[in-house]
Amino acid sequence: MIFQLKKNTIYVDQFKLKCSVGKGGIRIKNKEGDKITPKGIFSLGNIYYRFDRIGKIVSKLKKIKIKKNMGWCDDSNSVYYNRLVKITKNYKYSHEKIFRKSKEYDLLIPILFNYSKVKKNKGSAIFFHLTSNYKPTLGCVALKKKDFLIMLKLISKKDKIKIF
């Protein structure tokens, strides 16, 4: 199945789920930090979740509990650019912390943009994540928790998202 994201709505099965997208809108993404949600058809990664805040999740996607040392590399000088990384005191590359005090990353799924054949500076860390207010993101797709949980029940690893 290919489910769709158009403007600020995700269409999956019979559900229409409100979401927010990048401040720069949905367009062809060309560079890191442009605040654009990439246009195209993409596979999905695993679900990362804060077990201490979310608890058990119902989904066909593989579920991974978020640990305090998890990050996502957004530094194109690293061989781990646009990948999950283990943050240590010696880790010297720019990254986003996955384990946060704020709640937006309590649930997240990487949208596999610029993932199989990574191009440096093309863009990284494009996720589905949580929002409380639908404010524009830095390029991610953000949903309220109740809608995110609905989406998780409907999608599988074979599914793709069409963003247009």
C-alpha cells in the first residue's frame, strides 16, 4: 500500500489525519537545513519510542525502545550521515538527540529520504514525529499522538508514503 500526504493531511485507508510539515512546504529537497519536507515516494524505517512515556505499541513495524545514548547524525562530514548513531562523550559529529525532555520524539519513524544512496548535504533526519500544536517543522511530518497511534495500526514495513 502507498498512503499519501498532501498539504497538511495524511490519507491512510479511510482515515484523514491532520499533520504539519516543513516551514518551507513540500518540494524537491536539495540541501540540509532548508526546512523542506521532501516530495516523493519513500519507504519507512522502524518505530522508535519512549517506553517510559508511551508503553506498549500496536504495529506491524519493528519497534525499538529509545535509549539515552541514541542520536541521528546530521553532519555530512561523517560516514554515519543520516543514520542512527550511538552518542558517546567522544562523538564529535553534529546530531539530533533522540532521547529528549520534550515529547516530540517520544514516537518517531524515519522517512527513508536520502537513505539508500546517501548524498552529502542533501538532507537528513526526516521523521514522522509528534506535535502538540501543528507548528511547521524543520522538514519532518508531525502528528498528534492519537493520530500517530492510529497510523501505526494501519501501516506495515512494505508500505510507502507518497508526499506531494
